[in-house]
Amino acid sequence: MTEMEKTIPEHYLVAYLDILGFSQAIIDSEKELKYLTKNSPLISLLENIQHEVQQSNNISEVSSDTHQKTGRKKPVQMLAVSDSIIIICQDIFNIDEIYVEHFYGKINHIIRECMENDFLIRGGVSMGQHLYYDGVTIAGKVYQDAVCLEKKANNPRILIDIKIIKHNEERIKPPNFIQDKKDGQYSLNYFYQSEKDELDDAQIFIKKTLQLLKTKIKKGYSRKKKQHITKIIKKYKWLEKELERNIKSSSTQQDD
């Protein structure tokens, strides 16, 4: 059997992320005559995210060399369309496992980066074959499934396709996903760092994030009560409850 015959057909992980409040921020900036340029804070945010995601392709010299020699595209790619971010991890069963790990890690980084800039993230992650992406155009069922999951999410969470949860290949599952008791949906743990992190460091990270959330909520209440502000505050409050639940869960594990 040749190496070609051993290769598993190409599969993709696709994350479709919606930056909540980004579109309104664009409208507000234009009302203040602060038009978008390369130096605009909103564009800088997207460029910082793009830079962070592209660093995923430098984490394994062996795999990077292999892809360069075969002329293949880099495993982790990103496309930003205004308030939507699409992250693609291609050929997930034939590349170095660390790329898949960093695919989920980068989503968590985007969540934190956006939160620090007054935005929350809602999204979906799906898995499948038959994706067309050339850097400009993207189409395929796996992409559509990720978009549909984002629409189901309602609150600022990243839903995980049940196909990923049920698949017998452990490497493609998020390192730490949680299941909602109300609707049974699986989602990426917003506050997960890494299994390599010490628990104390993770606790510090969680508490810092909680403080950041409370600051954003307080800031939101001090603004004029517009409808879109009220909606955003509701999402922050939901996330605050999730975070407090996460702290209790981590404390219980520490006691055990």
C-alpha cells in the first residue's frame, strides 16, 4: 500500500464567529465622522486577530516544511468579513495534531482579545469534507453548518457540532467543551486555557476575566439606555453567570 493510499480523505474544521456589537461600532464611528482606515481601532483589532491566527502555522517546523515542499496551503487560515471571522483548519487527519489544538486555542484568544475591546463572540464550529476556499471565496456544507450553529447559539457562546463530539477521533474534539443542561448543546469553554497550565494560573485568568466582565457591565449601565446597549448588557450578564459557574466547578475539582 502506498503512502497516498494510506492518507485519509481531506476533512476540515471550520469556525464561524460573529463579533457582537462590531457592526454597531462601525455605525457609531461613521456618525462621529471617524471613518475606517488602516489605523482605525476596529481594523487594528481584526489585523491583530489575523496575525495571531497565522502564527499557528509556525508552531511545527516539520509540518510547515512538509506543507511547503508539497505546495499545500498552510493548515490554519482565516478570513475576516467585517463582523464575521472564519477560521479554517484543513486536512485535520493528515496534519500534525498540534495544529488542531491551536485551532481551538486561537478561538479562545480571539474571545479574550475581543472582550478587552468591548466585544463579545458568538459562533459555531463544524467538521466535514468538500470545502472550497481559495483565500477569497468560501463555500461548502461544513461552512454552512458552522453558520447555522452560530445562529442557534443565541447567547455569546461557541457551539460545537455534534458530529465533532460523536466522532471517534479524539484529536478533533475541543480540549475542554461543556454541555448546556437546558438545551443539550455543546459549546467551547470560554475560559479554558490549556491542560498544561497550572490550576492556580487558570484561576487567576478566570478571576481577571470576571473582573473585566463586571467592568464592561457597569460601563454599559452608565451609558444612555439604547436598545442595542440593553441587548449587549443582557449578553454580558449571561456570560458573567457562566464564568461564576466555571469558578465553582474549578474550585470543586481542586478540592477533590
